[in-house]
Amino acid sequence: MESRARFEHVEPYRTSRIRADGDFDRLAFAMRVLGVLRPRRVKVAVYRRLRELEVERGADLAHEGASWALVGIPPDASREQIAYALVELAGLERSPFLVDALVAHASRERD
């Protein structure tokens, strides 16, 4: 009899504790940053979270070389914290210049 078991490897999540910079729509901001970064072969779900910013990632076993990510954003996350997490998720080098450019670009539209 053929086994149909599926196994997934999920990387341990990463959390961060930099705190807020005012009231803005953090999920909308994250979606604008993702629109600029356009991470390749990664399906990303962004959701509200009560505590620390959390990024969880795993392999998409249905598509070779693809992955998925869950990004939990708390109500006190800063723009920079969100941008750093998404830059890392996209596989780009974490640089202050890139984060500043993303924050400036994604903040042009009012939150």
C-alpha cells in the first residue's frame, strides 16, 4: 500500500522587540512594502498579532523551490521593524539605506 504522508520543514520563528512610532495601519504598510520587494517564489500571509513581530517560514512542497511565510504584526510594531523583517524575508541584505527607502516609499500613501 502506498503511503501518502507529507512532511514539511518549518524554520523556527524569529521575533523582534523594537517598539512603535505612532498610529498607522501596519498591515497596509506591510502590504505596500511587499508590493515593492515582491519576494520571489514566496507566498506571504500577513496578520495581526498581539505581541512581538513574528516571521515563520516553511517550504512549499507542492512547488519545488517555493516557500511560504506568515508575518505576524503587533499593534506597536514600528515601520522600520516591519521593513527589516520583510527585507530579510525577501532574501535581501539588511541595510539601513534599503529600509529607509522602503519606509519612505511605503509611507507616501497615508496609513
